[in-house]
Amino acid sequence: MSSVLDTAIIVGKEATYGTAAVGTRGYEGKADTWKREQEFLESTGFYAGRQAKRADRRVAINMGGGGSLELDVLNKGFGLVLQAMLGSVEGPTQIAATDAYTITAATTADDPADSFTVQTLRTDMSGAERAFTHEGAVMTSWSLSQEVGGFLVASMEFDFEDVQTATAAGTVSYPAATAPFDWTQVAVTIAGSPVDVMSFELNGDLALKTDRRFLRGSHLKKMPVRSGVPQFTGSMDMEFEDLTQYEAFVAGDPVAVVITYTGAAIDGENYEIVITLPAVQFTGESPEASLSDVPKQSIPFEVLWDGSAAAITITYTSTDTAL
């Protein structure tokens, strides 16, 4: 009999927005938040003897919905997610004649071109596995976060066009022999110099219009498009070591930030994630003294575009030969 242990999240890339794709990748999500949105239209007028709203004057409209995917970032299988996060992706490209392959994802000025089918497998109390197939799923925002004592965590918000329960459950396929990236594997540089960071967070708001509905004989909406300037923000927490980062905040001049995770060896290379932010402007704040701890400095920032290089580039090295 199926149980909660059979809950799964399967993702596949769609060829056409809203047309269900076969799931190709299973993800180890931390929660199930995919919810259908329903809108009710009500017609109310004078009606003698009315006791309540008329049952035959109320119409249920399927509005699609939204959901999130939160997971520990593993050293395999993350390429498909990177494509949705940043838009442009190249690879996997083999490194020399090794077993290592590199995927490079970067921000662009284009609207998101990719939509996904996200299927959640839920087990009801009778033990039956129920497949909820969310079509036309487009990522609208995301975050990457790291703290001392934890793993690199990715959180992503999606909007979807429609959800079905009649589609058969897909086959869950997970990458073999994976490991999460943890806090002991990360190093951070600011303006080329190593810094000791206690935590960081990087957030992306992709500025998408998701309610593109029209009078066209259908409740289904069109694919989300960019309706504003994407915003990428974040923060880093560190001990107050000197005035370097405070002076950068005061000056307002952009600096380069690079966050590098180095994992186990792959045939002379390494499992790796490199997050490159060429133009980061610190937006605050002053260091803070305490009676119960060492002086600390929180550094919120905004990622800007320098006019040439991608605002964000993430390079992912693994043994994956496909997204």
C-alpha cells in the first residue's frame, strides 16, 4: 500500500506552454504547497422569497494556481532548475576528456521562454496514490540561502496555468549517488578578496505578469511575460573586522561578489557551484556592537547590471550529461 513515503515531485520541461510534458526529473522537495485557485462568480438580484444566494447563480472558475519548490541543492540534477531561474543556459559541456560537465546559466533581457509540468504524487488515506499534474508552471521568483551548520537551500515560486488529476503518475527518476552542498564547502570573495561570512541569501524577483486572461472563450491564461525590471537582492552577515565593507556601502560603488562551492573530486575536477555577481551595491548597514556578542555587520545588497556581463552567472559542474 502506498504511504506518505511515496510522496514525490516530478518535473518535465514543456515544448508548448500549458501542454503537459513527461516528467524527467524527481526533486526532493521539503514541502507540498501546490494549490489550485478557484474563483466564484455570483449573480444576485431581487428575488422574492430568497433565503440565501441561489445555487444556480454561482459559477466556479478555475484560475490555475501557484506553488513552491524548496530543496537542498545537490551535486547532480540541478541544471533544469537553473534554466528556470536565470533563463539562459549553456551545456552540459564536457571538461576536456573527464567525466565532469559544466552547465552555465545566466540572466538575460528576454522574457522567460521555458515552462514546466510539475506533478505532485500524494497518497490519500485509503493508500491510493493520486497524481496532481500542474501544467504551464513558470518560475516567478527564487532564492538561494546558506547558513553555518546547514546546506545550500534553493526556494522557488511558480505560477501554473492549470492542474489535472486524470493524468497518470509519472515514473520518478532521481540522480544516483548524490550529495548536498554544505556550509563547509563554500568560500566568498568581495572585490577579489576572501571574506568570512556567517550566512548569505540571494533573491530573484523575475517581474512577471501572471494574470494574462482574456475574453476568448476559455479560463486558461497566456504564458507570463516580463512586465517590469527584474530585481535581485540579498544579504550577507559577518563579523565587523574592519571598515572595508562599511566604506564600500558609504561610497556606493559596485563591487564583484563571487560565491564558490567546491565538492568532491570528479576525475581531476570537482563538483562545483560558482555564483558570480559582477556588480553588487551594498545598501546598508552600519556595524553593530553588543554586550553579549562580538561586533557584527549585516550587509544587504542589490545586484546591478554593469552593461556588459550578465548580472548573475551560475556555473554548475557535475557528472550530468543532460539538464
